[in-house]
Amino acid sequence: MEKKRYTRREFLKKNSIAGLGAAAALALPSGKVFSYLSKRHNTPALLGGEPVISPDWPSWPIWKPQQDEERLLDVIRSGVWSRDEVVTEFEQKWAELMGTKRCLTVVNGTNALNTSLAQLDIGWGDEVLVTPYTFIASVSCIVFNGAIPVFVDIDPDTFQMDPDQIEDKITANTKAILPVHIAGLPSDMVRIMDIARKHDLLVVEDACQAWMAEINGQKVSTFGDAGCFSFQNSKNLPMGEGGAIVSDNEEFMDRCRSYHNYGNPYGSVGEGARPGTYMVGTKLRLTEYQAAIGLAQLKRLEEQTRTRSENARYLRDQLEDIPGITPARLYPSVTRAAYHLFPFRYHKEEFQGLPRSRFLKALRAEGVPCSSGYNELNKMPFLENAFNSSKFRKIYSEDRLDYEEYAAENQCPSNEKICNEEAVWFTQNILLGSRNDMDLIAGAIDKIHKNAESLK
């Protein structure tokens, strides 16, 4: 006889103190069953009770030797390890998948951003609008190129740059907007592009966590002047390290290609010039074996993206029933999110004042890996150190390097609250679990909610 798997709503309905029974236990998959009939069921794992879930989440990265290793071994045995035909093949396939004319791979997502800003001539004297809720590379690339980051606070419902606050931050020095599709959840590119066109600003999309995400059926990374990706080990398409730039601007992509190969002529860059290095560049070339790993991962990216999206949507529906838990909202134009992370807001007042740190500890004890997420980028010391550096002081006036005034003008209260009090993350591999796993996550959080007072 087939065992029934209950939804969380059915589970909660049946799971009263008086009515715990075999039906609830039968709802759980093999390997993740805990004793619902025990008195320890209602006791949080942090206080000695049974955890809801055993720690056997899908590992990452995924490598399937039989189907993944043939191409990699061919590359290794060939002795051609530096950039060649396999890298070119990956670039062509990634450009086709994104719907862009060109793709250039580089050593990591950080240098995809560095290169894009440099070859769009964004640098000394310029200001770039950016979100404070992101990985440091989204901001360090601006400083790396000599420009000044200006922070636009986030919309806490979406965790993304708030379009309503962008125009207030634009000055005569603003050169570009750098929206970040953080967690793989698309920013509001429709409004951002309208603002950019209105003010004649460049747009570089940080899609380093947003492979395959879409707005109105169009892939993120294809709205602005350039889109940047990361293929680092934790990412949804991992190579160990790696990155990519995509764009329809042929001349821009020629410059990026030249820059990533010491500045040697390529395409329209240095065409007809005397032989030799044409522009100041560096070495950012991807290797053949990294591309071979990427091609293997690419074969399952669509299926994995679909699984993450379906599980995230289901989990979001379950968590919305729990007081004090607010899953991140998608903009109405989003037709697909990548869910490199599953972020939600935790409101301790609905958990009897239980601090977020204690909530996280309790949730981990129940078998659910989780994190508090990013710190406040707009307050990190690297910014003040850059302002005080000799190079910045040679270029910028004292007024523009008044750090106290800069810090005051770049306060981001919504981001501050998210970072310090509310944000909770699950990583993307969690969303590759089963539908029943999503019920168990919700059940673990509900268990903490019901026992919040004792957990304090």
C-alpha cells in the first residue's frame, strides 16, 4: 500500500497534541523520520528534542563521472590547457542560451565586473549607483576602477535596489547604474532601464547569482550595456572559478577580449595598426579544462533551475502561513528566478522576541542549514581606506573625499535592518531536495515558532 505524503497544511492540521499518530510519521521520507509519538517531538532539538530533519541535503557541486569526465579527460590528455576551442565552445553556447550576440569568459565574476566597467570607460571622477545588499565584488569593482560607489537603499520586500530611490541619488558625476540580481532574484530592470535612458546612464548588470533568471521572458544580463556572471564553486553553474561577460555591443566585446589577453589586438581593437600590444590590458583567460567542467554542468542547468524554482515557490507558500516569516517577493514582471539563495525576513516580535541568532541556531539544530547573510557594505572600512589613499587624493577634491559626509549621505536604513536583524538564507542546494523536504523545513520553522518562549 502506498504511503501518503502530507502537505504541511495537512500535517499541521493532524499534528495536535491529542492527535499525533502514525499518519504523520508516514508522511516523512525514509532517512528523515523522527518519532512523532515521542514526547521529545515537541521539544526543540536545541533543547534536547529530536531534530526534524537529518543532515543529508544534496551535496554541491554535483559531478557524475560517467557522463561528465570524458570531455574533461580528453582536454587533459590533449595537453592544450590554455584558452582554445573548448573555451570558445562554452562562450558560444552561453551567449546562445542568454540570447546575446557575444560572450567572453574570464577568470571569475569579480573580473567580469572589473573588465566591464573599465571597457565602458567608467572610472576616475565617476559615480556608480549600486545596492548595499550584495557581495563585496559588486562594489569593489567600482573602487578598483577609481570611481566612487553611491548606495541606493533596498526594497526590503524584494532584497533588491529600490527603483523609487534611484533618481534622488543621481548627480552630475553619475556615470552608471550597477543593479545586482542578488540571490538570483531579478531586480526591477524595466524601471531601472527607463531611469537609465532618461538620464543617459550606462547599466552593468551583476548577474553573478542569476543564471537563467528572466523578466518578461528575457534573460537578466541582457537588459543593460553588459551582463556579468560568476561560475565559482558554490554557484548554480560551477567551474571552481570562472566568470563571463555578455553583450550585444560588438565593439565593447572586442575591447573586453583584447583587455583580457594583455591588450593584444582583437577584432575592431587595433585593426590596421602596427603590430604589437594595442591597449593596456591584463591576463584573465579561462582554461580549457574549466570550460570542459562548465559544459558538463551546463547540460543539467535547465532541469536544476526548474527544480529550484518549483521548490522555492512551494516553500514560499508554506512559510507565508507562519507568523513572523516573510519570504522575498518577486516583481510582477519576473517570469523566472534563479534562486541561488532563498532569502526571507525574520520578525522576532512574532517569535516572542527570540533573537535572530538564536533562531538560526535553533533551525540548524533541527537539521536546516541557514545563514544570516550579508553585512552592511556601505559601512565597511575599505571605502574609507580608498578615500584616504594617495591615488584617490590625487584625483578627487577634498570635498568629494569628505568621508563623514559621504557616510551620512549613504545611509541605507532598510539594508541596515535586513543585515542586522531580519535576513535569513537557505543556499541553492537545499532547493534541489524533494517536495517533502520543503514541508519539513516549514515544519521545523513552525516548531521553533511554537517553542519560541522556551528557546529564549
